[in-house]
Amino acid sequence: MNNKRNEGGLDWLKFVAALFVIANHTGPLLSFDEYADYLFSGILSRVAVPVFFMSSGYFFFRKLTGDPAVDQKALMKYVKKIAYLYGISILLYVPLNVYNGYFLEDFTVYSFMKDLVFDGTFYHLWYLPALIVGLCLVYVLYQKLSIRWLAAVGSLLFILGLLGDSYYAVTENAAGLKLMYDAMFQAFDYTRNGLFYAPIFLILGAWAAKHPKPERKPIASAGLFLVFLGFMFAEAILLHEADFPRHDSMYIFAIPATYYLFQWALTWKWNFNKEYREWRVWIYILHPLAIVLVRGTAEAAHLEKWLITNHLIHFTAVCVASIIMAVAAVRISVIKFKLRP
């Protein structure tokens, strides 16, 4: 199988995943049907970030040589790039944070450190510290455990995360658990973070890198993805109807659904221009600014009916604006962020 084509398939998958993140923050189907939008941007879009984590794990662990000195250097280089990007992102959103009163409402050094390490200083920036924390944690465990034990540890961490997320009703009804999670939520706002959410998907990426599948027909991976995606939809719907979630980012069946979607993408024989790869990073980073830009333009031009009220047009406009801003960011960026997120 041609590696370039395989990477092209993953590139396309991650590009679509970046647009799914925008959908999650704009509700493109709300103008037509609220429940349809929930299914699309509230459930289907939840595979986007797992795809980013799994991809990062796949490309990072594929490069490891087994030499501790060389591998540690590779980790530090990767983490520095993510941290630098995170620093730029924090600065980009300072004006919006000021406008939203971030530095006025209960702002302390502790709250800032909590956001910096776990929650992100803006609502979407949690992904970058989660990638740093998760990757460092998985790397340390990878040096000490077999890949199977590593997967077991990642699964246990994910289960702990579920009890603070989509399965929170279980925690609320168990006094001891609730006390433990109340203490945890003093350190971070969500279990959707680098300790509980990111590791399992980074480990799946490492697994895919170190245990490549023999030639598989696309129909097999596609079929398994659709089966587990169906289970994920059922899981999410049942949990919401039972009013279980505290947050709704983590689902059990997202794990196999993401794995087989990733395996399916490895069979896509689609080329992807290498120049476009960095766009995905900046689309993710810049899309909240694009949302503000579209809304501001709509209000200035009195086009609220089209660019704001019509959610599908709003989503499309934000996608276009995000891509344009991403292209500009890539052109002017000093450091190339080939993170393959």
C-alpha cells in the first residue's frame, strides 16, 4: 500500500474533522431541525477530536527508534512545537478574553494555571494542553509497559473520565465517587482533558503505528466503523434521554468507531497537497475568531438574517473564513507546525 496515499487519506479525514469541530460550535442544522442538529453536531462531530489525538499518536510513535536518548529528544521537540503554538493561541485570544471579562470574573493565578494546564484559556484551546499532557503521560508509560498493558491503562483512565462526563449520573448517585470527583473538579472543569480523554486515542494511534494491519479491504473497516458509530449514536441518545451527562464529550463506542474510521482512512487512495496540511491546525485555532468576524460582518452589513439566523449559511461562512485565515496564518508563520494533529 502506498504510504503517501495512506497519509493523503488521513489528511482528508483530519480536514473534514476540523470542519466538524466548527459544526460543533455553530450548529449548522439548527435552522431546520434542532434534533437533527444534535445528531450531527452533538454526536457525529464527537469523533473529530479523537481522530486528531489518534493521528498525533500514530505519527509520533511511528517515528520512535527504541533509543531512549533519541526518542526523548523527539518528544521534547514535538512538545516544544505544541507549546509554542499554544502560546501564540493564548495571545491571539487575549482581546476576546478581555472583552468577555475573563480577567475580571473570579480571575486568580490558580484559575489561570488550571486553564493553562487543563481547560484552555479559551473554550477550544483545551486540546493543546491535553495533547501535551496526554502525550507525555503515554510516552512515559510506553517506556515501561507493553502496548497491551498500555491500552489497558488508557482504557481505565477513559472510564474514570466517563464518570465525570457522559456517565456523571453514576457518580452523582454514589456518595464516595461524588466526593472524589468534586475534589477533582477543583483542579479542572472537565475530565475531557489530557489525563483521562487523550491517552486512549494516543495509544490507539501508537498501536496502529506499531501493529500495521495487513492489506484490508476498505469495506471491512468502513462497515465496522458504521456499526460502532451506530452504537455510539445509541449510547449518546440513551444517556441524554436518561439525563446522565455532566458534559457530553466522552462515549465508550467512540473508541472503536474512531479506530476503524482511522483504519478506513488508511485505505483511501486520495492525494492531499502537502502545502495544505498546516491549514488544519490553524482552522482549529482560528475558527472562533472566524465566528466573531462573520457575526461582526453580518451586523455591520445588516445581513443577520442570512449570516447569523440561518445556521447553515453561518456555518458555511465560518468555514470559508476559517480556511482563508488559516491560509494567511501559514503564509506568515515563522515556524512550520507540522504536528499532524
